[in-house]
Amino acid sequence: MRSFASSGAFIVGPAIGGSLILVTSVEITLWLNALFFLISAILLLFLPEKENIEKDTIPTLTMDQVMRDFTIVKKFMINNKYISFVYFGFIMIMIFSFAMDAQEVVFTQQVVGLSEFEYSLLISITGIGSVAGAFLLSVFSNKVSLRYMITIGLIMTTIGYIIYAFSWSFTSIVVGFVVLGFFNVYLNAGIMTFYQNNVPVDIMGRVTSIYDLIQSVIQVIFILVIGLAADLVSLRLTIVTLALIMFLSSIIFSIIVLKPNKKSYFREDDNDKGDLNLEAK
């Protein structure tokens, strides 16, 4: 459900935005977007209080406390190398998709030659693919192995980017976007389940924060480098190179995930992660 919400919003949101631009204007769409952000913030005020938090037990935010958090996460990563490798490997592969997405508007309109109307329609159609993928996943999720959910989702999402990179018309680029939108749901659901099954609840927030920090730093640097590369060489060549490297990386990643001796990491039974467990895995 969380994967459906995150990946669905990532694709369906721009699809709705594109439709609104077609029927209204850019200004009205931006105002509506800001309004819905405000409504979302207000709705958060109505969340029920389910936790009994003793404020006196919450440590003061100091540099020593931050360093202790880093030490705990570092210990977990060292003792759980395979788990850390899989999640960090996923983040690094997806950096390529973020870099391509950053050049998406320029690539589709200036290289492929789509009009603004065709681009808005393209995003809307991609949203349909994402919704279809989420619906099928909700129906057949219990019948698909977690490992295959991750590997098939990653490889097919990458193939969608390859089709997009080599696109020459509206039809071809639609095919690529529908494929990546459809299988992106499977990939995110698989990775999120793997992460929740293997990272103890006690440190999950700290592990997530540090990984997000690493991802953000690498993402900013990588996108700047790709933007510079696109100015030095053709944008088509840059996107094609990124897509092919991403595909090669996804193949290597999938081989590692599908290793028979690592099957236990992708279990799907209920696990007791209430206690902090930093022991080696």
C-alpha cells in the first residue's frame, strides 16, 4: 500500500497536473497544487495519537547524540553487509533514473520533438500504466516472490528507460513510459518490503535518514555532472548512455539478489523486529 501511494503519487500527480494545464492554465494549476499541499498539512492535524511518548525520555539533540546515531547505523551496516548492499545498490541504480528525469522535458520536446500537448498527454498515459500495475500487484502480490518482484520490476523499469532513450516518436516514448510506470510499482513494493523485513524498527528511522542523506548528496552531484555532460555532448547520447549503464547495473544487481544462498533475506513471513538487533547477518 505504501509503494502504491508513493509510486502512484509520483506518476499520477504529474498526470493530473498535465490534465489541469490542458483544461485550465499553468497559473491555476500551480495555485491548486499549493492549495492541496495546505489541505494535506491540515489533515495531518487530525491524525490520532496512538503513541504514549514520555517527553522526558527523549534525548536532547546534540552533536554527541547525532554521532551516536551515526555509530549505531554504521555498526548495523557493517554487521549486515548484504542488506546494506542491496538497499544502497538500489539507491545508486535509481540515481540514473533521477538524472534522466531531470532532463525529461528538454529531451522529449527538443530531441524527440513532442509538443506541450503531447507531453502532457504522455504523463497522463504513464499514470494509467502506474495505476494498472498497482491494481495487478494488489491482486497477485501473494503469488509473486519478493525476489522476482524486485528483479523483474527493476529490469523492466530499466527497459522502459531504454525505450525512452531510443524513442523517435510519440508512440515509442509512450510505450517506454507505460512500461516503466507499470513495473516501477513492483520494484518499489519489493524493495520496501525487503527493507522493512530486515531493518530493526528501533533504528529504521536513523538508517533511513542516513541513506536519504547519502542519496541526496550523490543525486545533486550526479545531476549537475549529467547536465554539464549534456551541454558538452548531445543530450540523446547522454540519455542513451545513462539508460544502458542503468540496464547493465540492474542485471548485476538482479544476479546478486537471486543468489540461492541469500533467499532467507527475502522471506515474507511476519518478523519480530521489536528488539534492536545489530548482530551480523
